[in-house]
Amino acid sequence: LLEKRDAKGIWGGLFSFPQFDSLVALKHAISAQNLQISQQLIAFTHIFSHFQLQIYPILVEMECDLVQESAGNYLESVSSTSVSWYDLHRPSEVGLPTPIKRILDELAYQEGAA
């Protein structure tokens, strides 16, 4: 699931993964949808001209029949134009920041879709 970021700020207008301020906040959000963390991917640093962003990607997998139910619950709270399901096998043409593209490319490679 990708969310379109506000026009102002870091990665303005681009799509990125849902972002949480802490692991506790993430765990609270996914437990509300009856999901679980399946894997913590390798953390990395993305360097901007004026600061460094520490990225700790967490993979949450869903059973296919739960995707629509959870998506429906989640999408009720956001504009449908501000979120997009990303298919690793048929990548959509949305604007992605370099670190997000890097994560998606790695997931596609792991699945053999690249």
C-alpha cells in the first residue's frame, strides 16, 4: 500500500509507504487490522543535502481475502486518490522517491518479478 504525500515537505506529492513515528505506533495500527509483522527488512540511511533519514522497512503480509476488507476499513479514512496498491509484478506509473523504489525493487527481485 502506498500513500500520496502532501505537496509540501519531504517527497512532496510522491507516493510512499505508510509512515509511523515509532514501532509502537506501527504495531498499534496493524493490530487494529488484525495483522502481524512478517519481516523486518534491512534498515538503511537515505542522505539528503541537509539531513539523513533512517529507514526501517517493515513487511506486513496479508491473506488475499483480507486485503479488500482491511483496505476498505483503511480507505474509509483517506481519500481514494491518495492511496494506491502497488503490484510488484505490474508496477504502476506513480511518482516514487528513490528509497521507496529501492525497497520495491528489492521485494520484486526476492519474488523473482524483476
